[in-house]
Amino acid sequence: MKYLFTIIFLIAIIIPAYAQIDSTVLKTEEILDDVLIETESESEDEDLYDYLEEIIANPIDLNKADIFELTKIPGMDNVSAEKIIKHREKFGNFYSANELFAIRELNKNLIEKIIPFLRAENKFDQPQFSESDESTTPFYSKLRTTLRSRISNDLQTRRGFSNQRFAGSKIKTYNRLQIKYDKNYQAGVLIEKDPGEVLHTDFSSFHFQMKDEGFINNLIIGDYTIELGQGLALWGPFGFSKGADAVFPVKKSSRFIRPYTSAAEYNFFRGAASTFQFGGFRLSGFYSNHFIDASINEATNEIISISQTGFHRTTTEIAKKNSAQQIFYGGSLDYRTANVFNIGAVYYKVKFDKPLEYGSLYDVTGDNFNYLAVYYNLNYYKFSLFGEASYDLTSVASLNGLQFAASDNLIFTTAIRSYPRNYKNLFGFGFGERSGKTNNEVGFYSGVKLRTKIGILNLYYDIFKFPFKTNENSLSSEGDELLIDFLTNLNHNFEIKLRYKYENKEITEIIDNENRIVRRLKQTARTELIYETENFIRLKTRIEYNNFLVRLADKNENGLLIFQEARLLLLKKLAVYGRIIFFHTDSFNSAVYEFENDLIGVMPNLAMYGKGIRWYFLIRYKPINLITISAKYSETYKPDETSLSSGDNEIIGNLDNRFSLQIDITF
């Protein structure tokens, strides 16, 4: 590790070349903070970050994109996409994405968020070469290579290491190489090791992609994901769910086959997939033969459960690794007319080399599973209808929704979802209360986005029911929730966000030594102040309070979080972040979640509970145009505790601190 620091230091002081921090990285973090804000689970959401990075690296062409393409951008709604297309039809092609500011009907706040994902290409464009490129051959001028190398280390020793249950070292490593040629070819490889694992190649992933060659729209060999329709039958391991934007997350946009570039070790395919395009038709075929982690009943040779943690640290975890074989194959047919109509169908089959053991929560059993799904999207006047129905040969899961633009500034959306308890969801990620579970849930969602002269108001109300027992409740349960979010700009530099969330759900509590279904009310209020000057400083202050109330169990708990964050851009090549967080909650029930800035490609969502202080310091330095160096130190201190976490992750003491370092090289 000392050699790595030496190399970084020499690069920083020897090479004085001009470089500039990429503002799109900063904007990506702000967008993710908005669309992921309601997640109440600790995660790093790397796949979603990768998706936004992918669009930044391959921006959507304003002069060719239809509504279906534009609405793939987070925060983009049908109304705004239609305004862009109508402007293009009336005034001709765009020469720059900045021309969007000339569309008076478009919200300026929205434009600033979507510009990093857009480009304006036309036939008059000529490739620009610097003097150093004049002698470069055409082949190398179209070649782009990116290398990302990351290490992370918990400075405190967890129990799994002290009692030697973990077989490997404390260091977490991540290395990803991607090579792109022009816009048509891409190859990539990724290797990762979690703390406690032995091999630096414990997880490895690879892919080769070819795009837009003749009638081949897309070809991938290696690891890939498929995302079609509304995600009931097929979607990647992550997806957008309910958030501060009341309209965008409800309606998904098909992304078809995509290279898998995440380090999450589940719900992807390994084999080959291709899409062929004939006019408005897209025909796709896919095959995968993949070994997955699972717990096996040695007596019956049946699969007890499929593991999604990706950890291979202990003897038990290592025994699960690649213990089951999963074969997947199928095809899809998609048809679309520009800006108006899209319909598609998909069929696929999944086979396991061992049957799933009978007696799981929803009695999913057997080793063969078949799925047939149909999805649609219709845009007419101010209306957009969308939906999907997926049949697993036992039951039908469905989602149907409507978006309606009452005016240029008022958008309404509603969706009805019905996911039967015996719908066997293997690869779906449907919109709902339980973040992609896509079974045992019915619900009705309504959302409104109103843009006014004084700000943007988002409001949604969702009512839902779980007809059968869940992992949390032994009987059927139900609930509803309401969110109100208001954003206003006092001036060009000062922004205020106000949010209130009401959650009324049934949960299981032990009362008089019996498990009973009772009502739990959780209310959250947040105020956020943001001050930002042009390309220099950004200050964010947040105050968040929540109340957790279960009357029948005599529980009335409170949680409070206050943080101050600063981001400085210095000398155009150095970005410095700092945040200090004060939190005080009565228990984990009233925990407050907060997304943090981190190394490029990572955005952790952490639960703050108990009483304590957390702070972190992050720098991003770009000594030359080819290299970006990121480093983060974070620390959580709980003065009243004698240990933190539990089980193999337990730390003796009241301090949890971590150091992470990353280098991104692009040439």
C-alpha cells in the first residue's frame, strides 16, 4: 500500500498539466440523492450509479431520441420529453444540449439535471484532434480505456477476524477495466474481493459488446442483464422505487440487454444475448449457464435458499459458493412507433440442476420455471398508458398505470399493481412497497408533480396490502403512506427542500407473550438548506426528525439527525467534501438513513441510530486529464456503547472508522 501512496504523490507533484474535475460526477450524485432518498436499507446502489455513468459515457442524442429514449433519464417525464421533441420538430436539430435553456416551457432545475446525459450530434460535426493526436492512427483515435482500482479497509478489527472465522484479510479490493472502440464495441472485466475473503478474484465478471452493426442492434457475450417492460418478469438486480420524485419512478423504460458491470454477485446472466432490429421491430434472444450461491440440503440434494450476499468468508459461506447451476434461455419481440406506441412480449425458461425445497415461504418448489409476459406503452395527446402482465404458469402478476399532463406544469400519475402471493418472482423488480419483491402485494399509487413560480411540489399517496404472510408478519397485513416534498429556490444560489412523510403499516409485536398484528405509525419531517456558488462552494444543512409510534405495544420513540456538509472545488482540479452528522434515536426503530458522497461509483446509504457522531472527509484530485484520485476517511463514534454491530461483524469499542482509496485512469 505504501507504494501506491508513493505513486500518487509523485504524480501529484511532478505533473503540472491542467486538469478539471468532471462536473457530471457531481451532478450524478445529486440526482441519485433525489431518486433514492426513500430507501430504508443499507446499500451502496452501485448498479444504479453504473447506469448513470453509462449514460454519461454514451449520452442520448437529442437529435435522434424519441420519448421512450428520453424518459430513461432520471427525473424526465413524458411532458418534458414531448416539449423537447416538439422544439426539435419546429426549429430543427439542436447544436448543443445547452439549447434546452431556450425552451421556455422546460423547468430550469430539470434541465440542469438532465444535461449531463444528453448530446447534440449532427452531420456537420467534425472530429476534433489535438496536436498530439495528429500522428495517431484512426484506430487509436477511437479507442478509449478506463481503469478503476479501489481499496477499502475497516481500521477496527471485527469479531470474524479476531476469532479467525473469516479466512481472508480485512482489505476490500475492486478492479474494473473497460475498453471501448468508437460507439460500437466494448469489452470489460471486473474482479472484487470482500473483507474476509481469501482471493482477490473471489468475484469476477466479464463481457464483450457489439452495437449497431448491420441488423445487429446489440450483441453481448459474457455477463449481462435484461430489462423489459415494467420489470415484472425481467429486470436487473436494482431499480428505482418510491422517492422524492412522485412521477418518474412509477413508469419504467425498457433498456433491453445491457452489459453487467456491477460488483453485486446475484441476478445477472452469464452466456450470450443479442438484439436484432428490423425497422420498428426488435427481436432478442438470450442464453445463460451460470453457477450461483445456494444452501443445499445434503440429505435430499435440494436447494434450501439462494444466497444474494456475495460473501465467502466463513466455512459455511464458502460451502454455498457456486453450489447450484442455473440455466436460463428465452426471447423477446418488441415493436415501437416513434413517440406513440410500444408493445412487447417476452418468454423465458429457468432450470436448476437441483430442485428448490418444498416448504419455503410461498411454497416455491421444483427445478423448472416458465414465464410469459406482455408489456405496453401508449402516448396520446396528454395521456400516457403503460403496463405489464406476467404469467408464470400458475398466476398472473400485473401493473397498469396512467400519466396525465393536466397542463405544462401539472403532471398526475396513478398505477394499480397486483402481485399474487404464489407468483414466483426470480428476476423481476416491479414497482411497489417492498423494493422489487414483486409478489404477495396489491396496491394503488397516485402521485402529483406541480411546478409553480415559487417551486416544485411532489406529492404521492400509496395504499397497499400483503394478502399472505411475509417474512416480517405471520398473517396478512396492510398499510398506506403519504409523502409531500417541496423544493424552492430563493435565488440563484440558495435552495430549500421541505419534506413530510407519513407511514401507517401493520407489523408484528409481542404483546402479553403473543405475536399480534398491530398498527405502526412513523412520521418524518425534513428541512434541507443548500447554498451553492458557481463552480466553487456548495453547503448543505439537513435537519430530520422522526417519530415511531405503536400504541398497543406502548412504544413511542423519536429520532433526530442534523448534518452539515461542505463541498469545495479548488483550482478546478481538486474537490473536497466534508460532512459532520449528529444523531440521537431511541432505538433502531427510529433510525434515520442518509446517503453519503463516496468514491466515484459508490453511494452508501447508512442507518444512523443510537446516540453519536459521524463524520467523513473526501477528496477528489485530478492531477492530469487521464487520472482522478479519490480518498475518503469516515468515522462513527457512539460514546455510550461498548461494542458496535453484532455477530461476526461486531467491533469491541465505540469507534468504527474506515479508509478508502481509488484511482480512475482514462486514456
